Amino acid sequence: MLTDIELERKFSEFNISRAGRALVRQIRDQGPVRNLQNRNDCVRTRIASRKMDRALYAESRTVEYPAIYLRERDRVTEEIWPQPCEFDLTLEGSRGGSTRVQHMPDLFLIDDTGFVIEEWREEERLLRLAAKHPDRFYKDDAGRWHFTPVEKHCEAMGIQYRLRSADELPRVFLSNLRFLEDYSLETTPPLEDSVRRRIKTLLQERSRIPHLELVVAEGVCADDVFKAIEEGSAYVDLDKTLLRKTDELVIYQDKTVAQADALLNQQHMAALPGSALVVSVGTKFLYEKEPYEVVLMGTEEVIARDSTGKTTHLPLTLVQGLFERDKLVAAGPQVLQQEFDRDELFHAKRLQAAIERLAAMNNPAESGVSERTLRFWRQKVAGLTSPQDQLRALMFDNPGNTKAKLPLDTLEFATEAAKSHNTVACPSIFATYNRYVALCDEAGKKPMSHTSFYRWIRGVEDIALREGRRKAYQKAPIPLTWDYEHPVHGVLPHEVAYCDHTVMNVFLKGRNLPDLGKPTLTLMSDGALSKARALFVSYGAPSTVSVLMCLRDYVRRNHRLPRVLVLDNGKEFHSTAIKQFCSTFGIEIRWRRRSQPRDSSPIERMIGLTEQEFIAQLSGNSIALKDPREVSSSHQPQKHIEWTLPAIHGGLQHLLFEIQPNRIHPRFGMTPNDYERRLILEAGAREHLMVRYDSLMRLLTAPHSGSATRVVDRGKGVKVDGLYYWNDMFALAKVGEQCEVRVEIWHASVVYACFRGKWVVAQARDGGRLEGRYRPEAEYQRREETRRSKSEADKDRRSAKHSRERAKLWVPENWDDRLREQLAEEYYLARQLGMAEVSDDARNPKGFDAHLGLFQGNDVGLLSSVIGEADERPDDELDGHFEAGLLQPSSVIAPASTAVAPSDDLFF
């Protein structure tokens, strides 16, 4: 970002007016003027910007996001500000009077051309605006769009305004930019000189080498090939050639060789005059240098006319033989396709009928059309090879009288009845027909028959109005989508990961209790490979903790992190902890459209796989309870529980990481594991992106409790959930000094604090009652205590009599006897997987105890030590400076009694 001095120099260089300078300062000081919105069912994206040192938000995956992505990675843009400002203009109307125009542009940029405001729209939307408001929107001869009122307003301030179309985005270049993104990072090791010399030598000898030949036959690592392209040692036209298509990719010595090769390929593909002969009426050919023209054509012979007008009958076999012996040649370039009347071909009703008939012929088993009708259609297209000919032959020759036979007023009554049909009450067609008949009877009109009405009402039925948007989405046909040259699910391993939760349809038991309820599964899958990457199973409801634990498991299994994380719109997916983690590792967050689960089809299929192939086969599964009235008492799943939480985790792990990735996938024609090995060979392993799984990673995936930061009291420590936690380093704190605090979910008496760039372990000062407890247990008892406290008077709440009664609140088992058992099962599983406490100093010594009993001590003192509400400030978005400042390379974790780090692997 620019400093104040550099900004003033820019103002002077481009002659920015006083009003323009005030607007620029306002944009830079206040940031976005609105929060991220979900309009027009767009996919929202959060980008961790290194150039701006903060998070940038885009409200469209195919328009705004590519625009920001290009500016983030070019060398001329210095600052990017999404949703920067709002213009409120009053204009003269086309018919007199005044019109108010409110406009909120997408981007504000500072680059080498000055100060720029950009608005991005789809081309189709711009065309509609130009048709509706030609006095405001137009496209000039150079193909640039203009929004005249706002352009003039910005021009007066010295700021450029550009109205951009999505068609201007270089989709191929964008795809290649994402493909090479990993090689442009600062952590990427440079290309070795010996490898660079070898690649240059091979290209100098042969000028052009196919990528797979260079990797397989010559043994050059794919990572080195793409590093050479990135630095310019090898050449590929990134504007026209997709790097992800490695089977078609050719590496060139330089740009000149690539351009020459492209021209040669075009000449090779061009059709030569006279090299083909299409025999049809009007075809002209030469025989013994004499011209002939086909005037009539049959199935076995043609009638040709010479230059004198004389006709000759020629068998088709003779014409073919003469052509093959070069005795007969075409008189000129041949027209391979007939010219069609497009108005006739694209007539909506006739074309739709022809398309349906052609589809039925191609797939007769599922068409539902009789064999006799199919034979009739095949006769009509016999001998026709082009789709245009086939469609024209299958159109109705005479559609007949298409005029409506029903009186107009009868249709008006039907339309009136349809209004009550498309309502939340969702009446049946029979009920709507009764209403229609009643309306006609009142007016003395004859209604249409029920058969005609049923056929008519289905054409105007609106499922969204009757059953809601979700049901309409489920019943609607899946539309064809354009991937903009880069598949939405990614093309590389770990490029796009999907995450979602589901409550598993199976009851589990514990070590002591026979029924602990249903677990929740949090799963992450790789969009490019259709394979699972991480899982987390717990008894708790879906939460931020579930997502962080799944990310912890992702690193534990793969030693990598995804580049893009696709989430739905649940509250836990918008937490500060997840955003901060993704900012730390440069992960983009993509929130899919609301109520449209097909956007996350890879993870939905993976969850469906677990239920169909695993859960449905287990004793104690509750799938039958989807219709509980049909389940007999003897078949209630609670009476047949056999599985525990560690067992269910082991079964899921075996299915998702051993069985499923080693089965042949229909999309790849090979197993996902084999396909991943192939991608690594052809597209590079990218080993410099490896992430180490250690105590630091476990710390970064530990959640916050409410606000991320706490004020340090040098006498008491930091206050979390009503208790003070202490570390000896807190004695050095200044008045009002703050630090980031994370909690340990497996030990409630411990928190982690980042004090002056160093992570330390803090112990609860009055935490005897928390000894051995898990964090969810402490939260449970705190909620119960708060509920009771609000219902009693303050004086009565502190009395000794009620203190003895309320002492029971400190034992969560009194209120839910399954809670301790559930958490003990989760803790056992986490310890087995190495995903439990962050530091050895935070180990829970009583984590495996089934019952801890009641803390012994003075009841009144115990109660008064925890009276008070916890800090519940909202999870505000952390800016880049805050996120970067909390996690310094010198950060370590120190135990509560000393400031010395316990192990070396806790350093960044």
C-alpha cells in the first residue's frame, strides 16, 4: 500500500481535485461501504490479499473475483478496494423532470494510470441496460462500455471510471495464472542452474517438445518445467494455451518458434481445393477438363449436364471410381453443408419437437417411444449425416391449426383460478379445477374439460410459490453451466476442498452408558479427485470447533492445506477463527449459493457414500426412523446399539481412505489414487507447499471463546468465560494491554495466550472445579448457572442455603449423564490420532475418568469466584495487520509457570 507521501505525490501527478482527494482518503480510511451480500444467487469469495495485507471480498465468482484476482497478481496495481463508495446523482429525465441514480461500483484501484473506479457486469446484463437506458449506457466503436452520468461525475474529480464487461476477462490466461500460482510464491525454491541449462539445451536442439515427452521420456520433473515457464526460460502462449491440458501441451524455445508453429498448424488443417467431392444437386466437377454440373441425383445414379446443355446419366459407382483415379476432380472449393433457413430451423415449437425425437432415437431404451414410431423416424433421417439435415427432417411437415379454440373469457377464469393454485396452501389440481368450474358457473360460461384443464395448469404451475425455493431447486432440471476455462472443482490435488457436516443416522454407546446418541460427521473432500481428505467425528453440534479439528486432521493426513475452501452459509463457517486461519495460510474461502447444494456436489456425494455403503449396514442405524410410525418396538435402533465413537471413526476411515480412493472412478477411468499420482507426474508435486503437523498447527486450530483478544490484568491475568487465567509473564503487562487467547477444548483449566509475540500456557486461578474437565463441560455448566442466576434475586443467589443447592450445578452429569461419557470418547479418539492437547503442559490428567464428582470447597466462595458474565463481544473481522501481528516467527508456547518454550517444534 502507498504511504501518505506517495499518495500525495500521486495526487499531484494526476491532477486530482480536492473533492477527488477527499473521496480517495474516505475509501482508504473507511474501507467497504457495505457488507458482503448474496444477491442474484452469487457465489461469494474471501481472498487473503498479500498486496493489501487484508481480506478482500468478491460477490461474484465469475465476474468480480477474476477481476480482483488479476489485479492482485499484476505488477501495475498498487491498491485494490472492493465496494469502495456510493454515488447518489440527480439527473434530468428523458421526458423532463429529474431522476435519482444510486450507484455502488465494484472496485477502486490505484495503478500506473492513476485512480480508477471499475464496475463489472455480464455482457447480457449490459445489453439489457443499454436497451432500457440508451441515454446512459452505450458501447463505442472500440468495444468499450460507458456509463455516461457516473463517468462525467468522476471525470470532474480527476478519477477514471470504467464500465467493464465479463467478456473482457482473459479466461485462458486466468486459468494459467491459477495453475502457476504455486510457483510464484516467495517460498518456492528457485530452479537449479543445471536443470535450467538442460531444458534450454533440449529446446535449442528440437525447438518444440511435447510436455509429456519432456517429463516421461527425458525425465525432467514437471515442477521444473513449470518453473521454467514462470521465469521465462521456456515459452508457452499463456493467453491461448491451457497448461492444465498436459496431454496437449507443447513447450517451445521462444515466442517466435511458437508463432511459427501455430501458423504451420493452421495451414496443415486448411482444406485443399478439389481434394474433396460432395455429390449433390448443383455440384460442379471437371472430367477431361470439361465442366459438368449435377442437375438431378438419385440413390444409384446422377444426371450431369455439360457446358453445351447435354445431359448424361452416370452411376454413382462410376463417379466414385473416376474421382479416386483423379480422372474426375472438383471444379472448385466444395460446400460441405447446405444453407438453411434459420428462421425455419429455429422455430421454437418445431425445433423442440425435432430435438426430442432425435434424442429418443439416440436413446430408445429410455425414450418411452414405441418401436414402430422409432422406425418411422429412422426412415425420415436415413442417409442424412449432418445434425441440421436430421433436425429439419424430424420437424412437423404440417403442424395444423394451432389457434386456440377456447374462448378468451374461459382462459381468464382459468388464470384467476391458477392464482389460488400457486400459493403456500398448495391445493391439488382437482381443488383448483373445482374453483375454476365455480367461477365459470357464476359467469354462465362453459368450462374446459378436466383433461384440458389438467394439461393447461401444469404449464403455469410454479413450484417455488407452492412448495418453496428448495423444493423447486430439487425438482428443476440441472442446467448446463460454462466453466470459463477453469473447472469450478479445480484441476489439481488440494486446489479446491469442500467441507460440510451431517448428523449420522446411527446410535452409539460408550464404555459405561448404553446410548450416547448420534454423532456428527464433519468431512472434507478434494473437488478435483473426488476423494476424502479429512474427517472429524464428535457428539457436539456442528460448530467452528468441528471445522478447525477437520483442518487439523487435513494437515495430519496430507501435510498440505487446500488453496480454496468451499463452505455453505452456516453460522460456524463465518467465524473469526476460520477466517484468521485461512488468512494465515493464504486460503480463499468460497461460500456457495444459499439452498443450492449442487454447488457442493463432491461433498454431498461423499456424505451419501458413507450412509449408503457403511451406516446403512450397521446395527443401531436409525435410517428406518425417517418414518417412525412404521418401526416396531422390537426393531427400535436404540435396542440394537453395538458401535462406539472410536469404532465408527475407524470404519469411516477405512471406507474413505482405503476402499473408496482405490476403486475405479467413472470420471477418470482409473482409481482416484492413480489419478492423483498421474497429476503429480504431469502437473508437478509442488512439495514446497508442504505444511508441518506439530504443536503450532494444533495451536492455530484451537478455537477462540467469544472475542479473539482479551485485556491482560497484571494482577489477575486474562478473563475467559468468567474465570481468570494466569501466567507469570502477565506480571509485565501494561495497563490496557491486549493479547489473543485460544482455549483448549480437552482441558478447561488451560488457555493459550499470545503475549508480546510469544504463546504461553495460562492456568485457571480458581480452577479447582475445572480440574480434569473438558471445555464443553465448562460451557455447559456456565450456561446452566447463568440460566438459574437470572431467575433468582441477587441477594438470595449469594445465600449459603441456596449455595448448597446450587452446588449441584458444578456437576454436568446431574443434568446430562451422557455428557462426560461423550466427551471422554472424543478425547480418547483425539489422543489416539495425535489431535488432542496443543502442549504437553496442557495435558488433562483426569481426561479418561468417567466421573469426577463435586469439587470440595466453600460453596459461597466457589460461587462468588465465578459470578459475572464473560466477555461476549462480537467476532469482528480481523484486519491483516492484526492477524499478522499475533503470529510472529518468534512465537513460542511457554508453560504457565515459566516463560521458556517446552519444545523446538513450536517455532514458526
